[in-house]
Amino acid sequence: MNVTDAIQSRISTRGFLDRPVCEEKVREVLKVARWAPSGGNLQPWKVHVVMGAGRARLIATVTKAIGDNPFADEAELAIYPPKLGEPWRSRRFAVGEEMYALLAIARDDKPARLQWLLKNYQFFGAPVGLFFSLPRQFDKGQWAHLGMFMQSLVLAAADKGLATCMQEAWAARAKTVSAFLGLSDDEQLYCGMALGYADPDAPVNKLRSSREEVDAFATFIRK
Ligand SMILES: Cc1cc2nc3c(=O)[nH]c(=O)nc-3n(C[C@H](O)[C@H](O)[C@H](O)COP(=O)(O)O)c2cc1C
């Protein structure tokens, strides 16, 4: 798979086959991803991988913590700004509506939407979960490096036939997850990720989000 194909064919996969991914394969993906660049070569990223009984234990812990309070928010970072303006608001709305249409969940069916959102906390059925964190002393520069690492990982996974979904939803469970993973107080959890084999029959995997044309975001200064 060439780089262009990997970038353009990658999607956020939200339906996975019940097919394990061996540790060796996860290690191969991580071995490639570590070649992501970082300013000063700080390599500020840390990754925790949950699989097998570890994954089951984490899901059980988080499910218990969610309990009767699915809206409890342990996030330290706002996933979106409180007042998301245009054009970002419309883009967010559009991709959400397209996803719920594929899932055949109506707009006003709040319980069904909630049940779907809670599937994040089961990695959408993926056999492997990854968590990404950074030392708290780092600021925006290093957060960008972590992003580069995550995208590199996703592309390396795609090259091996593996599907992924980045999951900032886990940030809403940051305290519970950080305690489970044994992160020190100096380490801040950013995001989770589901990793596994895509279920080709899952309707939600038919979602193809749109992108703006180049001239909508790029400015060429020619003179
Ligand atoms: C950092 C990050 C966090 C995300 N968190 C979630 C999440 O918690 N749950 C989810 O279903 N999708 C999540 N997504 C997927 C985005 O919704 C998705 O990337 C976007 O709609 C574009 O679709 P595509 O990835 O299929 O191209 C996340 C994506 C990124 C980059």
C-alpha cells in the first residue's frame, strides 16, 4: 500500500470482527509508528495497549464507573471548544447525522444515541485498545507531535490490513482509565484508539466523511 492510498483509504472504523490481533502485530505497528517526527526528537508519546484479559478488565472497570451516570465527565481537556462556530459546527453536525443515518438511529432517539456512544467504551468491539498520553509539562508543540505519532500508527496499521478508530471519548473517563493504567500524576491521558479487523458488513463502516477542497484551507502567496 502506498502512502497516498493509506491516507485516502483510512477511515474511522466503528465495527470490528471478533478476530484477535496478536501482540507481535501490534508491536510491528508500534515499531513503524515510532519513526514519526517530533521537535528535538523528544518522542514525548507514551502508549498503553490493552488486549485479552487486560482489555476485558478495563472495559469492566469503566462500565462499572459509568454505572447510572453515563454523562459524568472526567475530561481535563475540552474535546471541542464550548461555542463551536462555523464552519466547524456544521461539519461536526453533518458527519454525526450521516453516521446515525447509517445506524438507523433517529435524531430524537436519545437513548439509542447514548447506547451507541457508550460503544466507544468497548472499543466498538475491537480486540485491541491503545491509550496515548504525554507528560504534563508539555504544551501545544508536543501535543502536535503526539498527533503525528497517532496518525503514523494508524497508517502503519492500515498497511497491515488493520483498521482503527481514534477515540477521544475516552477522555471523558480520564480519571478511571489513568488509574487503571497506572499513569503517574505527571502523565496526562489524551486519547484512546480501537485497533482490529474491520467488519465489512457493519453499516457504520460505510461512512465516508467529506473534506473541503484545497482552496478552502490553503492560501498560495505567489507574488
Ligand atoms: C483525535 C481524534 C479523536 C476522535 N475521537 C473519536 C471518538 O471518541 N469516537 C468516535 O466515534 N470517533 C472519533 N474520532 C473520529 C472522527 O469523528 C473522524 O476522524 C472524523 O469524523 C473524520 O472521519 P474519518 O476518520 O472516517 O475520515 C476521532 C478522531 C480524532 C482525530
